[in-house]
Amino acid sequence: MATSNYTDPNLIVEVLERRCEEGFRVIQEVMNCFKKLSEAEFEYARALLKAKESLILIPDSLDKELKPVKLCWISIYKDLDNKISKHIEFGNALATDLVQSLQNYIKVTELDLKKIHADAYKNIRVYKDAMLVFKKKKDFYLQKCKEAEPVQNSLTQVRSNKNPKQREIKQLEDKLEKVKEAIGNAETEYRNELKKANSRQAHFFSLALQRILNDFQNIDNQKYEVCKQVLDKYQDLYSKFSLVCSITCKDINTIFGGFSPNNDVISYLTNTIGFEKPSEIQFENYSNNLSPSGSLNSLNNNNNNNNNNNNNTGLNRIATAVLTPGGIKQLQQDYIYLRNLQALINDPISLDYFMKYLKEKELSDENLLFYTIVNQFKCSKLEERNAIALNIYNQYVKLGAPLQVNLDSEHVDEIEIAINSNSINENIFDNSVNFIISILENHSYPRFLTSGYCQELIKKKGN
């Protein structure tokens, strides 16, 4: 699929779900600590109660002469009673308030996790289905190119014979023509699916996956907040009762230490499995290093070379020259309307040929249409801008738009924020147009100069 290595979306979700499950396990450990501590408090209270009951009769047996001792004994008795109450209260608080808080968190979060799981895999399925359709179209195109080779080779071999049979040549030429037509149709479908695949990929990794990561980040943040609140409650209880407990506040704090708000999901993914978004998918020509315009043009060239004398005059010299950087530079110097992208667009005839090239060969005429309509928008009346801007957004910018241009999420978000906040001005599309112009200038325009469309333009202007 002509992309760099990147982390599979399924693996990302699986790793983050395991992280949540690990968090549940640690919280369960904390709950078990609180339960054991609560049981220890109740056991200590029962031991104190037993000691208190053994002292009930002693003060009554003391005579009047030992009244001070009796009063001291009664004080100890009351103190024991108070300590028993505190230990029972502390044990109840641990067993109900703290443990219940953590149980409620796990219960709610498990439900949230199920919903995130369902939504995540739904988005992943849509994304992968689009990639699968694209791959089928690409494989079909490459297969058609492969099928053309033996036909082309047979035609070349027959023509090279000393006495070639014209009937056989005609049959092979007709067959080759059908093959070329099939390749052309397959390439068109391939390029259409390529455009859709890049759009779906950009949407998934810029929007859908970001929502998934945000959902997991929210679970992490909630986990940290709940655990912090529980720890604060425990510290307050511990301070309030000032009791000697079997598990200290420091021990509980150590367990909670793994929950850091700074350990966000992106850092976690980067440190555990690596996290890399795929690059834009590129058009892949047939494997025998054919020209950028594809196998169909290569077949055309081979066919034409066998039918024509190799005259190197007029447009043939231009065709040869523009295949090199020096040739392109010479063209730009010789023809003012080819000097740069802006000159090409400013000339009406050149603009028509460039638009035709984008539409028929690169299937990206929406880029030039977007540039044109934004220029019209900037010249529109103030009272018309909101309606025109909304129309441009619906036609060219939003996901699934009829003429959607290949903008990144940053530019789309910028436009959507301006529209949703009703803060539309003449500069709303500036950054997006500059982005599209850079694509035209660095990619489409140089390829146009090497195309047959440019040769036709020069011939047209010459006449």
C-alpha cells in the first residue's frame, strides 16, 4: 500500500485496553488493602471490647479507701470504650466509603470501556474496509498492466519480422487497443479509490483515532482523580483517628504511585509499541518502472514508435526536451504562459488545458476549482460572504464533500471553527488555499509541463 510502517489501529486499542485492565487490577489491590485494614480494625475493636468486659467487675470490688484508684480505673474503662468506637468507625469508613468509591469507579468505567471498544472497532472496520477496496482496485489495475505485456511483446515481435503479416498485426493492434482501454478504466478506478483511501485515512488518523485516544485519556484522568480523592480521604481518616494501623498511609501511597497524570496515552503508546501515523498513499505504477503517467502511456509510446518515423522536429523536440529538468526550464523561458503556475492560471487558454489535464489525468481538478472559487469569494460582497463560505465548505472542505480537496485536519478544523463560531471573514480560506497552491506548484504543474496536454497547448498557442 505504499505507506511507511505504522502502528496498526487494532494494536493501539488492544494496548490501551490492557492498560485500563492493569489499572483495574491495581485498584483491586488497593481495595483489598482497605478491606484487610478494615478487618484488622474490627478485630482490634473486638479485642479491646473483650478487655473492657473483663474489667467491668473490678471497680465495684474496690472499697472506699481505694477511691482514687477506682476513679482511675473508670477513666481507663471509658478510654477503652472510646477507642473501640473509633476503631469501629474507622473500619466502617474503610469498608464502605473508600472501597465503595473504587468499586463504583470500576463499574462505571467498565461500561465506558465497552462503549469505547465498540465505537473504536466500528471506526477501524470502516477505515480498513476502505483500504481493502482500494487495494483490490490497485491490484486489478496492476493485473491489467501485466496482461498487456504479452500482447505488446507479440505485436513487437510480429512487426520485427522481415515479411510481417498485416492481418496478424491488425488483430494484435485491436487486441492491444482493448487492453489499453481496460487499463485506462482500471487506472481511473484505481485513482478514484486512491483519493477516497487517502481521505478516509486522513479522517481516521486525524479525527476518529484522536477521539479514541481522547476517550482512553479521559479514563486515565478519571482514574487518577478517583484514586487521588480516595487517597486524600484515607489520609484524612488516618489523621483524624491517629491510630496505629497494620497498613500505613505510605504503603497505600506506594500502590497509587503508578497513576501519574503525566503518563498520557500518546506517551505510553510511543514508549511501549511506538506510534506512527501512515504517510499519504501514493499512486503506484506497474513494477517495470514505467513513466509517471502510467502503463497506458507507455503502451501508447511503444505503439506510436513502431508506426512513426523517428523524426525529431517541431513538437517531437519539445516532447523530448521536457522530460529533463533542463528541458522544463527551457520551456519556461521560451513560453511566457508556462513561466510559473500563476502565469499558467492567468492565461485563459493555458488554464483550460491545465484544468483538462487535472481532470483527465490526475483526477484532481477540484484543487484548481477550489483555488478559483476562493478567489471569487474574496471579491464577493460582504453580505454574501457567509452563504458563499458555507457553500465552499460543503462542496470542497467537509468530509465526504462532492469535490473534497485533500486538506489536512488542521486546515479543516480552522475553517469549521470559523464557520461554527460565525466569525467568517475574507481570510477564512487563505491557509487552505496556500496549502493547495503548494500541491499544484510542486506536483501537478511540473507534471503538466511534461505531459501531452502541454504539447497540445504549445501547438494551440502557436497556431
